[in-house]
Amino acid sequence: MPDKSFLTWPFFENRHRILAERIDAWCRTHLTADHGDVDAASRDLVAKLGRDGWLMHTAIDPDVPGALDVRTLCLMRETLARHDGLADFAFAMQGLGAGAISLFGNAAQRQWLKRTRTGAAIAAFALSEARSGSDVAGMEMTATRDSDDYVLSGEKTWISNGGIADVYVIFARTGEAPGAKGISAFIVPSDLPGFSIAERIAVIAPHPLARIRFEHARIPASAMIGAPGEGFKIAMATLDVFRTTVGAAALGFARRALDEATSRARQRQLFGAPLADLQMVQASIADMALAVDAAALLVYRAAWTKDMGAPRVTREAAMAKLFATDQAQDVIDKAVQIHGGDGVRHGHIVERLYREIRALRIYEGASEVQKVIIAKQTLSGG
Ligand SMILES: Cc1cc2nc3c(=O)[nH]c(=O)nc-3n(C[C@H](O)[C@H](O)[C@H](O)COP(=O)(O)OP(=O)(O)OC[C@H]3O[C@@H](n4cnc5c(N)ncnc54)[C@H](O)[C@@H]3O)c2cc1C
């Protein structure tokens, strides 16, 4: 049984505790970890999560705009990730993909949320380019004003849900200023003429991913989120919310690894006694338990701080993401070690976790980028 004692922490309200139990029960009856066709499985997961109301938590209610509840997002992601990485991915991308619309969209643009919150539309967030992954402000894709329209030209890569999304939030250079201040955000439906999937990308933990292309794709100026030149700010504010949730997903993977390792250590007999009797194994279990609790404290500190109305949680979110993802990698590695040969057997749960965790230390800002953020804010006394 996973440790749920953290739910008594003062970061949570009763509604969070109830939600955590409900989503856990839902996962136990609705999720199978074995996915064949990853596109079909992702579509199916979005449909199921939408049908049963869980996607409501991924975006604000367009008719009663309020704030996103980051603790709810984190509890959802942690629990889904503990059961099934692809289910977490399907949930998370509805949130990240629609995040800029939740945070900055006008009333007309928020109508998209009716579809993303029910699973009727699949969402994607398109920021990265081949030559500007970590260096977001160096992006080259352009959006050129032409009367009442913008014309999009260029490519984005590593786009999660690329190939299956119905709506993309795209960031492109509109040229108000050089660098970060010359970027704007747009809502782009996938049936836009001039839009295409240039390449599908396969990764170690399969999920829908693509390089996408725009060739003189014309969209109305009303598709712009916020004002011209605000795109970088919009992207960073969106990541401020969702980076913490990446930490929560890592925490879910780490908790699962710890559970699997402890039950294996109790059951496996070696040298005439359970593996758990060996002190070096106990040391590993202790390190894992400590890492999980410390990561949970940082994740829910960041989520609670945001929910209490902090305008930005850049430092807290960076710490949560950096620590939780790095530690989860180590926890999962230890779980693989405790499982011996079974730990690397293709399809074993800890082998899957080993593959699932890796990309989290790269996307939404690599670990080094989080360190730069933390150092800058610490050195400036903020
Ligand atoms: C599975 C997956 C899903 C993704 N999904 C999306 C998505 O949905 N939307 C989207 O827009 N993007 C997405 N990305 C892209 C992701 O955000 C980028 O891969 C990431 O920002 C790193 O960019 P890059 O790959 O170009 O690596 P680079 O920018 O070339 O960086 C390479 C490495 O350099 C190091 N580094 C970078 N900056 C610094 C620094 N300041 N100091 C020291 N070292 C540094 C880090 O170790 C980094 O990993 C996804 C990526 C992956 C792998």
C-alpha cells in the first residue's frame, strides 16, 4: 500500500484528501498499464478521463473564471503517475496545452476549454524548436501580421500530443522587439491549412510526440492570446504552474518504485532470510523513503504557495521540479537494483518506471535550467 500520510499535511484541505482517495480508486479500476498503439491509447485515456470528469481539473471553468488549483493538479498527476505514466501524460497535456488559455485567454478563447475539459478536444503546447530548446527566447518561427490575420511560418519540435492534438498553443516571433519581448502566443486548430506533422518522434517511454510545420498558415489576429509581444511572459507563467506538476508526476513514479522495492525486499528470500534483512538494502530503502518525503514537501510547498495567491512561484516551482525529478531517477534506479535481473526485464513495472522518469529531467526546463533559475533568484536576494 502506498504511503498516504502526506495527505494529513497542512498544505491540503479536506476536498484534496477526498479527491486523492477518489482518483486512486478510479485508477485501480480503470487503468491498465499495457498500451499497444500509443496514439489510440492516449486518445482513449483522454476520452475516459473526460467522461468521468477528471479533466475538469486541468483548466478553469470558462463560464466562471477562477484560478487553477495547483494542489489538485499535483495530486491528480502524482496518483495517475503512480498507476500509469501514459494516463498521467494524457491528463497533464490537457492542462499544459490549455494552460495559456486558462491563464490569459479572453472569453471567446476560453470556449476551447469546454472541449479540453471534457476530452472533446486534445491539447498541445508548442514552444520548443530545433535550435531553441532551452534557449526559448532564441526561437525563429515567425507570425507576420497581414491585415486582420497573422501568417505562421516555421517548425516546432518535441511537441507532446503532436499528431493527435486538436488544438495547439503556439509561440512565434512577431518582432515587437528582439529576443524574449518579440514573441506572441496563438491558438491554432489542427485543421488549419498550411499546418502539417513533419515527423513523428519515438522516445524511450512512448507517447505521442512530433515535429510540426507551418507553411504560410493564416490565422485571424483574434487567435492571439494576450497582447503582441507577451508570448514569452505567457509561456513562463504557464510553466510556473505546470513545472510543479512535473515534480508531482516524478513523485508518483518514485512512490511506486519505493512500494515495489519494499514489497520485493520483504518477499525475496536470499541467504536464508528476506532481502529486507540485509542492512545495505535497508540503507537503500531509507534513502528512497527520505527522497520521496523531501520531494513531496517541495512539490506541495510550491503548489500551496501558488494556491495561496503568490503571483509567481518561479523559485519554488524550479526547486520542486529539479529535486523531485532528480531524486525520482535515483529512487527508481535503486528499485531496479533491488529487483536484480527482474528490474531490467522488459515490461516489468520498475523497468517501465526507469524509462518513464528520464525525460522529466529534460522537458519544461532541463535540471540545469532549474539550477540557473534558483541561483539567479537566490543571488538577487528574492
Ligand atoms: C519527451 C519530451 C516531451 C516534450 N514535450 C514538449 C512539449 O510538449 N512542448 C514543447 O514545447 N517542448 C517539449 N519538449 C522539449 C523540451 O522542453 C526540450 O527538449 C528542452 O527544453 C531541452 O531543449 P533541447 O532538447 O533543445 O536541449 P538543449 O537546449 O540543446 O539542451 C541540452 C542540454 O544542455 C544543458 N543545458 C541547457 N541549458 C543549460 C544551462 N543554462 N546551463 C547548463 N546546462 C544547460 C542541459 O543538460 C540540457 O539537457 C519535450 C521534450 C521531450 C524529451
